[in-house]
Amino acid sequence: MKKGVQWLWILTFVLIACTSGNPSSMANPSIKSEESSQTGVTMTIDNPLYELALKRRSVRSYGPAHIDDDIIHEIMKVALTAPSSFGHRPVEFVVVRDKAMIQKIGASKRMGGSQIDGADAVVVVMVKTANERAAEFWIEDGAIASAYLLLAAEQYNLGACWVHIRNRMGQKETSDVEIRRLLQIPDGYTVLNLVAMGEKAENKRPYTESDLPMDHIHYNRF
Ligand SMILES: Cc1cc2nc3c(=O)[nH]c(=O)nc-3n(C[C@H](O)[C@H](O)[C@H](O)COP(=O)(O)O)c2cc1C
């Protein structure tokens, strides 16, 4: 065998050996396990998503700071990664930055809509409900995308709040109809909710582990 070919074989062998080791020897940056002489293995688990989720609270009062378009776009990209029924991706968003339009949208929810008046950005979460199959899970699809938005906003230390629209009334018609008319959203979509965002102007205590209903988690059976 020629020397060059021989080296190629050796290199391939070394690469395969390095990448296909047993799972415990594979580097996993998020799970560290340490040997303990007393109890066997103890686990220290990093959970940055949990840390973020503890900090997320509904913030309904906003300061004057302007959120960069780039930051808003980063947040919106996270929402696009949300799972959807059948992978149909029926959720779409209108990001509203115009203050006068934000007020009009707020007025489209007769009870409590004005809470978005001070927001710097309002994301209108709507779902394509024209398609019968996608319509079956439209609430779940919209809700999970909205949850992603709320967490993503917290990542940039922004205040955010879900503002409900489904089954709510506007000035004359349903909030859904009035918002769709304002934003020229075509037929075949239904607005589920808004996510208002802005500089935090209320200081809400992050959750701690003791705030959580740990007894709501059941393993193997209730
Ligand atoms: C389906 C749903 C509808 C909600 N609707 C509203 C709403 O219309 N207005 C509002 O201020 N908050 C609304 N919220 C936010 C809840 O009031 C809030 O999540 C709850 O009080 C817990 O507080 P936290 O978000 O700080 O944990 C809604 C939340 C969900 C999940």
C-alpha cells in the first residue's frame, strides 16, 4: 500500500475512534456528573432555560426606552421555532411599533385593552384557521408560539405580557374582527392574543423554587 493511502486509513481510524466513544465519555456541556465516594454518582445539572423561566413574569407597565428592531427580530425568530400541529406552521405575527396603532389595537379590546398603550412593541399572534386540519389545533399552535415569545423577551430583560383576544369584544364587533380590519389581515386568519413588550417599569420578583407547585409533577402515575 502506498504511504499516502496508509496515512489516510490511519487518520480515518483515529477520527472514528474519537467520535464514537461510549456515551459517558462523550462531552456534554450541560450535564456534569461527579463521582462521590459515599453515594455513587451525584449530578449537577445546569438549566439556563429554567433560570430564565423563573425570571419571566407578566409585566404590564412599560418605560419609554425604544427596543432595537434587531432585538425584536431575534425574539420573533425564536417564536418561529415553536412546534406546531402536523408541522403546518399556521401561526403568523404582525409586529406593531406605531404608537397610534398600538392604542387603536388596545381599544379593540373593550375591557382591559388599554394596558398595552405604553408598550413599545405589540405582537399580534394570529393563526391560519381557514385550513380545516390546521384549525383543529389553532389555539395550541398560537399559544405555544406566544409562550416562546414571552421567554425570548425575558432573555433581553424586556417586560412582556400576554393580552387575551379570543372571545373578547371590541367597540362594536369582536376584538378579532376589529384588529384584523385595523391591520388588513385577510380572511382565513384568527387573532388569538397579543404579546405586549417594552422596557420593564415594574419590578416583579422572579419566581423561586418555593413558589412552584412541585406536587403538580407526577412521575409514572398520579
Ligand atoms: C391564556 C392567557 C391569557 C392571559 N390573558 C391576560 C390578559 O388578557 N391580560 C393580562 O394582563 N394578562 C393576561 N395573562 C397573564 C396572566 O395573568 C399571568 O400569566 C398570570 O397572572 C401569572 O403571572 P406571571 O405571568 O407573572 O407568572 C394571560 C395569560 C394566559 C396564559
